[in-house]
Amino acid sequence: MALLLGIDSGLTVTKAVIFEEDGAPLAVARRRVPQSFPQPRHVERDMDELWSATAEAIREAIASSGRPAGDIKAVAATAHGDGLYLLDSAKRPLGAGILSLDSRAGAVVEAWEGDGIARKALELTGQTAHASAPSALLAHIKRHEPERYRAIAHVFTCKDWLRCCLTDRVGTDLTEASTSFTDVRTQDYDPAALAVFGLEELWPALAPVSRPDEIVGLVTRRAAEATGLVEGTPVAAGLHDVTASALGIGAHAPGELAVVAGTYSINELVTEAPMPDPRWFCRNGIRKGWWNCMAISPASTANYDWFLDNFCRDLSEKAAREGGDVHALVRPELERALEKPSDIVFHPFLFGSPFGSQASAGFFGVHGWHERGDLLKAVLEGIVFNHKLHIDDLLSEVRVERLRISGGGARSPVLAQMFADATGLVTDVSSADEAAAWGAALVAGSAVGIYPGPEKGAAATTRILRSHQPDQARGTRLCERYELFRQLADSMAKQWRTIEDLAKRSRETNG
């Protein structure tokens, strides 16, 4: 049976997953890639370190697969979307890669919202600007780092850098191309999109666009030496990780609602006509004639990880000592909390929010009698409520009866059931493990003829592991707290700005 390699580079971990062609993961290798925070709101990582870590993961995956590297028939990468990765004319990194958690360009976006540029961008590109969009980050660099801006030769995103390292070829794919500079109707680059943002001079720097399942190069000798891959192995263009995750769970097709509960709250529908709306990004699907309506914000299970890291260190240390699972260790506390009425509301806005760049996270209603499990339950509900905000927006235009979930949240039956109860939709968990990497592998397999198309390959290889039926009584109670969640967010708008101004003055005073 042929093998496929899917690379999935997230915000903290880069992974190499070798799959059999039926979708079964044969080997998985991971490497953490450190983030750096050189200034408040700046979230970056070293591009060469990212490639080195990814190459190490590929080598380890090949070694642990028990199969020769020559059995890998094709490779493709996916990675966090948006953010910004720049090269100079020698195809070398031009500064650190900027992650999609970065919010340095928040002031740029606020100015665009005030002077009408955001509205023009929505009309032309199908999406309003946001702080981690390439358009906003490039405008920020143009203003604050003019020398770096003048040296830009190639503009693309994370997975395109990895593809360049594998093949020595610069390019992007249909899904990533639409992050800022395409006409939503033609689905092609448009100079007018650059002009809207005052970035006209970057037209030659935009990366050439291919279909996700198009072979765009071969593994070079240098990349083969670094990774253990066979020189000449075909490399497909790859795709944005939001789309890859939906594809990997068999939900990237018209009429499907896919939810990714990971670092980002990602909620997406495929349509066969452009559907621009300020409540979501209307971007390219995996083929011309498909659009992916993505309602997203950086406010999902990263909040759960933060809670475990900061409030459950005793359990994490115990798990490390005894070889256990911190999630299993915290479960009894969570189960006790689930048996009690909920009276805490949590805003999961540690890294961003659909309520603006000034919003921050917070617990409301905490008293001395509450325990750690009560807070954790509130964190999980807050994550679901943030997804529900986006899902309700999408379902105001397109009706569906089921959603399919992936990401870390899909592994938790408690969280999946909360999704069903809060949304009123049957919530399916698919068999796809490492969904984003499998999405990348599917386009690689399609590129070399293993599948008749990526979505057909997904349909043939995924099944539903479990389905969660909505509970009406629990749903009613959750929706009551959801309304309070929204009311508190609306009431906090002024206070969040005051808090941010106070923090800014404190930073200036200290330094």
C-alpha cells in the first residue's frame, strides 16, 4: 500500500504524519517550535528553526514507520493560516515569521475601520481586515520597518515556507492566496486589492498560485538529506490548515458545517457562490467555484491548555512522573462540577476575540466556595459559547442539521456534547486522526492519482466514530448562560479599552 506524508505546522508544534492510503496514520512525529514575544502583541518564530524542526520530525516519522522512504509517493504541507512569512531576493527569511496570534497591527485595522478601507476590502476581497491578516501586517511593516518592507521579494504564509524548503520553489495555493489579495468573485489576485491597502508595490512579490492538489515541485537533494525523504518525491501545493482540517474529517463540501476546536475557534461552510459578510471570511475553497465561509477567532481550546498549564501544574507533574494523562487526572474534578448548577461565566479571549482586539479573558461570578473544577467547566463552556457565536452567524444564512468537529476538542466527549447541546445540532466526531495532516495527505494523494479528488478521497476513507445528540434541557440552560456571555461582552467593551490603556501606560512607565 502506498504511503503519503502530510505535514501540519501549527502555532506551537510542527508534525510529520505518514499515512497509508486508506487514511490510517502509520507514524507521527512532533517537534515543538518556540514562539518569541519581542514586544507586547508580537508573536513570532524563527523560520529556519521551523524548517529544522519539521525536517527532524519527518526523519523521525520515516524511521518509526518501519517502511522505506521510497514508499512515500507524495508530500504536502498545511500550516497555520494568516500571519506573514517573508523572503528576500535570495529566498532567505526576511525577519522572523509572524504567527496568526500576533496583534501588532490592531491599530492599523482600527484606522481602516474608521476611514472606510475595511468596507472596501470586504466588497472586493470578501473579508474585512484583521490584525493577523497579511494585508494589515504588511501595512504595519511598511510604516514601522521601511527598510524591511523595501527588501521584500516574496510574500507568503507558513506552509509555503515549508514547501519552499522542500522544493526550492516559491509559490502558494488557491486557499492561502485568498487571505488578503484576491477578488472574491474571480478568486484570482487583483491589483486593486493591494491598492485598497496602499501596498501596490508588492504586486511582483505575491507568490504564484496553484491548486492544492497540483504537483509544484520535487524534493531537492538538500531537503532529502535533511529529512530522509527520497530526492525527487513529488510535492503538492498544500493548503490552509482551516480547509485541511475540514477536508480531513470529510466535511469540506457544500452543505457541510465543519468545526475545528483548536487554538482557533474555526467554523466553516462551503458554498458554491461567494457569500461575503463582515461576520466571516469568504475565501477560496480547494477548487475554483467553491468558497469557504470561515467564521473564526483565536479563542478556543488554547484556553483549556492555558488553564491546565497554570492551574493544574500538580496534576501535570504527577502525569509526567507516573506516565499518566493530565486530562484523565482532572476529569473527576470536572465531573463533580458538571453535576452542579453553573454560575460562572468565562470569556475565552486570552489571544483574541470576535469582540475586537481590545478584549481580554476573564471569569465572572467567582466566589470563595468555587473549586478548580468549577472554573474548568466555565472555561469549556466559554470555548463552546465563542464557537456558538460564529456558528449562529453562519446558520443565519445557510441551514444545516449536523456539524462535524475536529481539533483537540473533538477528543473530549464532554466538550463535544456541550457543542451539541448549545447549538442544537447533532455533533459528529469523525474517524480521521490528525485531521489537518490528513487533509494535506489527501491533496498529495490526489496530485499523484491515488484519489480521483481530495474530497472524494476523504469521503472514501472517513467514518463517524460517535455522534452526540442535543439534549433540550441542557441546551436551554446553556443558551441562558450564552445570552449572559454575550451581554457581558457588550458591557465590557469600554472597560476592555480602559484596561488596555492602563496596561500601555504601565509599560511606558516601566520602560
